[in-house]
Amino acid sequence: MRDTGTGTEAAAPAHDEAAPPLLPGPGQPPGPGGTTASGTAPEPAGGGEAPGLGSFLARAAAATAVLTVLGAALGLVRDQAIARYFGASDASDAFLIAWTVPEMAATLLIEDGMALLLVPAFSLALTRRAAAEGTGAAGEPGADPVRELVAATLPRLCLLLTAGAALLMAGAPWVVSVLAPGLADPGLAVDCTRLTAVTVLTFGITGYFSAALRAHRSFLPPAGVYVAYNIGIIGMTLALHSVWGVRAAAAGVAVGSLLMILTQLPTFLRFLPLARPRPPRLGRLKRRAVRTAPLLGMTVLAPVVLFVVSRQSQVLVERFLASTLPAGAISHLNYAQKVAQMPMVLSLMICTVTFPVVARAMADGNREKARQRVERDLALAGMVVLLGTAVVLGYAPQIIEVLFQRGAFDTADTEATAQVMRVYAAGLLGHCLVGALSRPFFSSGRPTWFPAFAMGTGLLVTMGAGYALTYRFGVDGIATANALGISTTALLLLMGLGTRVVPIRARAVTLALGRLTGAALVAGAVGWAAAPLLPDAVLSLAAGCLLVPAVFFLTGLALRSPEVVSLLALIRRRFTDGR
């Protein structure tokens, strides 16, 4: 999710040939403000650049970060509630098998698939709207390209997803038997799957609204959807766990998904009023919108769906293999993955805010602007995720003990989950890069099969390594296979992006990420050695949250990482100005 504009570019220093720094230089102001009363960036006139866009993107990223952190914190509360009441047991395994449905739906319909299809489509429609303003065509009722795009795609999407949700409810027993053939009693998982099947529809509408709003540079409602989602799950679990058992959490998934829609609906209707009359003489415009809508174009849709399904299939492979292990293995993998991936989620918020920038730049044919934006995103996202990786490596047992060790979740569960989480940490950079690199591939709205090829290759690596390692190493082998597979995909995408879509300097980006990786390894090793020195988990983790970042940034300075140098220079300048 990106945006175009010289305002964005002015906020960053010139790129060094050795490695592309992403942060503002010490002498560069962010630029003037320019948001509207609704909290969105002003639209450029005639396809030009909106004033103050660079400053707006910084504020949008900050606001998105706050809501992302809040949603992640509530996600932890959700997982804590499930761990407290159901531990790592047959019941929690059954819920997690059913949760595969909303996880797949979220990736396909909210986080990747819908955004990769529709953000470029809405960006192109907005460009056409701006171009039509000079002719007066945009002022005619029904002639708005954005409104025509919605009318051509949203009703069809709702019908298709409603049918998909109904089929999933009917076929829940078969789905559970495919996902987890090793379950001793699949009945509970079937009940939970039928409850969560509604997310096929609700997540699709949520993703559609999110893509439309981000293309309009409205980021707060989309960033708040997971806050609403987790509130629904937590509320239902706390209220009904004693009556429905783990089915209460599955019902909470359905309730939370409805709250996601309600969170965005008012803003969506304000931007896109659908009740405007459409004169008959504009029928050709509607037909043109139908023909050009990416959602209805199979040549564009197919590679996006294949890429997203292949990516989410990594989780399917994990749970399939773990279902053959003792009860609780699926739960250990889930708790470890959810906590370990928090740094990845935080890092990708950068790309979420800037995806409309890249999409608009590609629509305008400005490949150089797209290159600069993508390089900055990759290095800044890499710095965030690698800092988080260092914390996970050093303090995994303390993190799990503080978050989950209570109720039915005992010391043995903590040890098993922490070990898996450290293995998962090896693949966090790969997960981050796949999320960041896939967006530019689809930003032009044209069909491209390379991301699906790269993801399919990584999935084959995951499957092969998983079958080879699971028997001997159990859940640790499954997590290792995940890290190997996703890292393979990330390497292929990095090498392929510059020659196919955006001409990024792969060597410079790799060198920048290599320096940050070195800093993360040193900081993680120091944290691992220091963590046992304080026996209390809370105090040890609190000390680690100071120690690991300090070592990370000091090592980054020693390795002359441009991102670390720029960040510390910016902090020093802001501190000096504040004084």
C-alpha cells in the first residue's frame, strides 16, 4: 500500500550506492502538513502531487502503528484467554484447525489478495477521475470511475463469497479430515469450522473496504479492523467458555469479523456513495468498468490467488504434519508463531501505508519514484523485523512465560513453545521480505506469475524439509522447514523484482539487510547469554527490552548500517530541537 509524490521523496536522503538508507537525513524536514478534515491526504489535482504528502505518510504510518500495536496486543490477550481456559490440548487443537479457515481468508481477502488486486485498481480509477475533472465528465451523475468500479465488482464479490461460505459450512467434515487427518475426535473441529466459515464472506467485504479506503489515503479505519476482530473473540470467549467450551472462541471469530465491517462501513459510504443515479447513456462506461476491473479479469486474478494460497499453505503443511504428533503440538506451533511474527506485522505496516504510493507511481509510469520507495521500504521494514528477531532469540522463554504460563498452560508448554519460537525467528526476515516484495509485483495491475512461482518453490521446500525433519525433530523440524521455505521465496522475489517490475538495486538492498542481520545476531546472542542472569521473568524481559536494542544499534553503527545511522541522527536532531 503506497502513494506517489515528490513530497514523499523529499523526506528521504539521497541513496548511497552501497546501501539505500530509508530514513530522513538529519537536515531534512518532513514537509508541511496537508491532510483533510477527515484525516486523509488531499488528492492531487489533475494527477499531480498532493501537497504535504510526505508529512501525511509519516503521520499515517504513526497512526497505523498505534492501531497495529493495539490490535496485536489484543491478539495476545485473545491467545492468553484461549491458553488459560484450554491450554495446549485437544480442544485448543480443534479450534486452531477451524481457525485455519479465517487465517486463509484473512491472507487472501484482507492482507494480500484483495489489496494486491484492488489497491492498483482503485488507484487507476482515481487517476482517471482526476484526469476527467478538466473535461467536466466527473461532475456528471454516475460518471465517476471509482463509483463505476464499485458497482461492477462489489455485488459480484458478495454473491461469490456467500456461496463459498455456504459450501464450507456444508463440507466442514471433509475440510477437517484433509487439514488434520491425525485428529482422534474431529467432531469439535467440525463444529468450530462451521462457526468460522462466515469469515469467507465477512473478511472479503472487510478486505474490499480496506483496499478502497487505502487507495483514497484513508488508513485509520483499515488499521483498526483487527482491534474490533479481537474484541469480538475475547468477549465471546470470556462470556461463554463455561457454556460452549472452545466453540465460544469460534463464535467470537464470527462476531469479530462482523465488527470489522462495521468499523469501516461509515467511512466507505462517505467516500463512495453508491445510491447516485446512473443515466442510461453512460452504459458504455459501466461495461468498460466491468471489463477492466481486475477482480473480474482472470489473467490478473489467477496469479494473485495462486500466490496468496501458496503462501498460506505453509500453515496448512505445518498443521497437517503436526496433527501426527502428540496432542498440543499444533497449539505449541501456533502460540510460538503468533508471538514470533509480531515484529513482522509491525514492519509490514510501513509497506501497508506506502503501497498506494507505488501503485500510483506505476500507474503514472514513474518507475524511478517507485524504485526509491520500494528500496526505502525494504530496508526500514528489515530493520524493524530484525530488531524484533533479536529480542525473540534472546528472550523467548521469558516472553512465553510472561504471556501464557498460567491456568492450563504449564512450564512444559512454556519450554516447548519457546524452543519453537526461536526456530521460527530464523524465518522472520524472509516472511517480512515476502510481504514487502510481493506488493510491487502486483502494483501495476497487470498479470505476473513470478510471485506465484517463487511462492510455489518455497512451498515445495517447506514440504520436503517438513517431511524430512518432522519425524526426527518434531515441532522444531516443522518450524525449521517453514524458515527454509519462506527464505527461499524471499530470495527469489528479491532477485526477480529488479528485472521484471521495479528496477531496484538488489545488491545494495542485500548488503543493507546483511549489515542489519549481523547486528541482530550479535544482539540476540548477548540477550540469550544475559536472560538467565535475572531469575524473575518479568524483570529479565524488561531488562532485555533495553539491552537488546542498545546492542543492536551499537553493532549497526559499528557495521556502518545507513539505516541505523540515519535513525540515530534523526533522533538526535529531534532531541536537540526539542531542547
